[in-house]
Amino acid sequence: MVNTTNETSSIATLTSSNWELEAAIAKHTEKNDSSNDSDGDENEDEEEDMDCYEDEEMEYEDDDSAYESNARSSSTSSGSLFPKELEDVDAAIDIFLAEFKKRYGVSLPFFSGELEDAIKLSKNSNRPLLFFITNDKSVASNIFISQVVLNENVSRTLVNDFVLYPWDITEAEHLGRLVSEFEDVRLHTYASFLEMYSQTQVESFPLLLPLVQTRRDPEVPSFAQSSDSIDAVIAKLISASEEFRTANRSHAARRRESEEREQIRKLQEEAYQASLAEDLARFAKIKEEKEQKKMEEERMQKELQEEQRLKEEEEARQGQVAQMLPSEPAANEPEVLLVKFRLPEGKQAMRRFRQAETIHTLAMYLDSQGYSSKKYKYFNSDFPKKNVMVSFSEEQSFLDIKWPAREQIFVEEI
């Protein structure tokens, strides 16, 4: 806008103006006017001015922390994108829309509502869902959104080809809420990915993360991040849109073929039934119903017998495990740990263990209660939660891994 080619000076002017464009232009113009007024000075004065200018540049280049602080301050100067306390998703996204427009002067047609509703809209409108995930701790966030996301070609692609679902994970609680939202709609791979990525790649946010498969728990496809150029972002968006539409076309074709086969089968059945005499058809139907009922009763009886047999075997096995389990220490016994178990269906249990006992003892106890590690996962209360049987060796003692004196274990079905 001011025809300057000195990128370092431009960034320094912008950061010193808290990324307010009008203030930066005014400061640049003032600096140019001062420079023009001193054109008639001696060469020594000019050299001295240049020395001062070079010192300013060196100070800016050396002070990375100051640049980072100013950049982050600018990204939050208009307020947080999400409220500190996130209770109602609709209200939080409404705040996101308002704050986004404050920061960048324009907005995008973000979806405002529950994630499940956004997925339904994506299927009905034949447009892939795109998670627009921001993090104000990323220094590149402001530049990426203003220069790449709001680029005319990029924004047009976003508006025309996607359902945009926004979220801000600057606060850890907000990250956890989005992970839970993913789990609720069975996007488990997305939940795991976001937990890992948010811890190791903070500076890569914002993310443009597409959902291109309609099947359960799809893999995470190629996504755009803050380091991508405009061309790279457009290429990834177009690829995601095409992949989504291809998958939808295949699904629709299979559904049509199934409906056609079903229609043909019905016509054939109607023709067959019409060719039979009324009495014969009635008696045949009665006979068929009796046979089906008999077969169904036999099948149910076999299933009940098999279920009872398996139940008895499991109870016997659990009893054997319980017999091998070390006795529970008394409450006043030294070096005793207390573990509270949160079990499926809202059940709870508590048990004491000795510090010298191993993780295997804890697994044996849960197994004796019907929660075998083959069918259930055990998570501790760390954040993020750790899978006990994966994070620790069964042979390690509670003392070896510095197990807390009071701990909660969440038992979840695999």
C-alpha cells in the first residue's frame, strides 16, 4: 500500500503499531516526511541516520521474543475467539463469528450449531465439512488468516465448496471439549490426532481440517496449516472436495442398485404369489409361519444355552482369578494406596493396594470383577489420560512408577 520494499522495516512498523494498519501507514508516512526534510543535511548526518536505522533493525532482529509478544498481542487485541467458560456450543460459536469479524473486518459463513447437525448438513448439501481450528498461541495465526484464508480465491473456495465448522483451542478446556465432540460422533481418529497435534505443533495453527469420508471413524486426510501457501491451501481444499464428492457418488450408486434389486425382488414375489390359488397360499403361509416360529424358538433356546454356558465359564474364571489375587491390605497398614474405579454404566468400586504390588495386581482385580483388560481399557486421571496397560509394564510396582496415594481409574469398554 505504501510501495515499500524493505520487509524487515515494514514488519517492525506493523508490530510497533500493534498490527493496526492505519496507524502503521501513518507512522511510515511520518518517517518518510522526516527523511525528506533532512535531504539537505550533510553527508555525515545521513550516515549517522543510517547507523541509527541499522541499529533499530538489529534490535528488532535480535529480539525474537518481543516480536512474538507483539504478534500474539495483536491476535487477541479484539478479545478471545471463544468465551473462557464454554457451556453452550451455539453461544460460543456466535462469539467466534463476532470476534472473527472484529479482528479481520470480514467474516466467513461459519456453521453455528452442534457438530452432529453440521455433519448432517454436509451430507445433505453434498459439501464436505471443514473444521476451522484456531489457536491464539500460534504466532502465525493472524498472518495466515488475513493473507491466506481471506484471500479472494481461498475464501471463495471455502464458501462455495465446504460447510465451515469453527473452533478455538487456545484454552486447554476448549481443546478437551472438541475432542469429546469428536468422540461423541465417532470421529475417534480425529480426536486422537487433534490431541497429539495440539501438543506438538502449536505454531501450525490455524488448521483447515476436512472430513471427506462418510463412513465411521475415517482416517484424517491431507489438511492445510499455517505454513501453507495460498496455492497449497487451494490445492488441498480442491482435493478434499473432489474426494468427498467421489465417495458420495459411490455411496449413492450403491444405494440405487440396492433399491433396484429390492424392487425387482418385490415384483417377482408378487407375480409368484398371484399365480397361486388363494387356499393353497393361505395354508402355505400358515405352514411357513409355524416352521419359522419353531426355528426361531430353537435358535433363541440355543442362544440362551450358549449365553448361560459362557456366563458360567466366565464366572468360574473370575473366581479363579480372585483366588490368586493378593488379599486387600487393611486401611491402617503402612504404604497402602487407595484406588477408586469408575466402571461402565455409572458403577464405582474402591480397593486398597500395597505399594510393592504390581500393575498386574490391579489388572487381576478388575478381571475378577468382570472387566478383563482384553475387553476393557484402564485410564488414569492424568491429563491427557493414560492407558495404564500401555503406558506401564504389568511387572512394574506402584512404587516404581510413583503411583499416587489416591488415584482414579476409568474403565472403558474397547
